[in-house]
Amino acid sequence: MRRTTYLLPILVLAIVGVLSAIFIVDEREKALVLQFGRVVTVKEDPGLAFKIPLIQEVVTYDDRILSREVGPLEVTPSDDRRLVVDAFARYRISDVERFRQAVGTGGIEQGERRLDAILRAQTREVLGKVSSNDILSTDRAALMLEIRNNAILEARALGLEVIDVRLKRTDLPQANLEATFARMRAEREREAADEIARGEEAAQRVRAQADRTVVELVSDARRQSEIARGEADAERNAIFAEAYGADQEFFEFYRSLSAYRKSLTGSNSSMVISPTSDFFNYLKSDTGKASGSE
């Protein structure tokens, strides 16, 4: 009975010691066995592993590809037009022993802070060498690749492998938006004024050409009308001369009737004239002018 009393605690301690010496490495993790803070063993294969109880401890790190958001970063491109850039990176812990030596007990949080500093510095350096138009364009894959390649070299010292870097958003700072919009409006208004001026100039040329064409057409029409009128007058005078030569009495009779028709038409039916005037020769007698002379 007394022996059982001693053996039971020893058995319990032995079981506890064995269990504390066993640990499991997950397939998504890598493990470090530390002894007094110094790395003793690196466990990368999943499964059971052993350590010395109470003397050694196990620290695990995620072996998957991780994402890290880089907060808004203000950069100044080569044309001095400031931009606010958001980016994110994908990385993994490639060397857990070096990562442990670099960050100490800070773990993933400390490693990500140092990775942030690397990404920010490389983003400012790369984007500072190009113009803002290159950054804002859709074809900026070369810039992201350069940032990633430069970050890979520095992150390697931390035991990290940078897989990809992407620029998510590139905007103007809020303080510069209104000034930029005002400049854009001024440029558009200037372009509109130039277009209006060019349109007015073209319209003036068209109007001047049209006025010139009108003057030429009117002048030509007047010239032709004067020619036609002159020819008609000449023809009329020739007809009158021929008629007068053929029968002078009939010609005078026809001229008198034409004068009566024009004088006694419409409201012009009252006339103040001497009764003995030659105008009434063909009204006073059916023999006309000859009877007036008798």
C-alpha cells in the first residue's frame, strides 16, 4: 500500500513528462525548438516531434502565403504631383530560423512592421523616378514588379520571401483635389475658348466669302438685267419707229388710248386739265386730231 502511494505520483510525473516532451507540427506551420532562447532544431515536416521538457520550448510560425496591407502612402513622382498610394503584398516565411533571429520575440507583428517599412521605402523610391501619368495609367505592371524585386532583396535578410506587390489605389491628396479640379476646368475652358475662336474665324471667312459671292451675283444679275433692259428698249423703240413710219395717225391714236388707260385707272379718275388740250383730241371727235385742227 505504501509502495503504491509512492509509485502513483511518480507515474503521473512520468506521464506528464512524456506528454510535455511531445509536440505536433501542423502541416500549415513550421516549428522552432528553443533552448534558453537559442534555436536548437527546426521542424518543417508535419507530424510528431520531441523536445526536452522544462528546458526546451517550441515556437511555431505560419508556413502559408500571407497578405499584408500597406496603408495610404504619399509619394512624390518626378513631376512633383503628389499622390496617395495604397498597396498590398503577399509573402511567406521562407527561413524561420533567420526570421526568429531578426524579429526575436516580436513574432509576426514585428516582422510585418519591418516588412511595411521596406515596402514603403521601395514604393517611394520606385514611384519617385517616374511621372504621375505613368503611375495613374493602367499599364503599371513594370512598376509593381520593380517594387517587388527590390523588396525581395531586403526582406530576405528577415527570412521573408516577397511573392507579389500590387498597387490598389492611386489618388490625389484631398488638399490637392480642388486645386487640380480647378486647373482641369481652366484647361478645358481655355480649350473651349480656342475652339470658339477658331469657329468664329471660320464663320467670318464663310460669311465674307458668302458676301463676296452675293455681291458678285447681284452685280452680274444687274449687269445682265441692264443689258436685257437696253436691248428691250432698243427693240421697243424700233417697233415704235416702225409703227410710226407705217401709219402716223394710228400710232398717235394708240399712244392716246394708252395714255387714257393709264390716267383713268383706279383712284386717279379725276383730272384738272384744259378742255382744249391735245390730250382730248380723240375724245372730242371720232376723226381725232384732224377734226381738232379744223
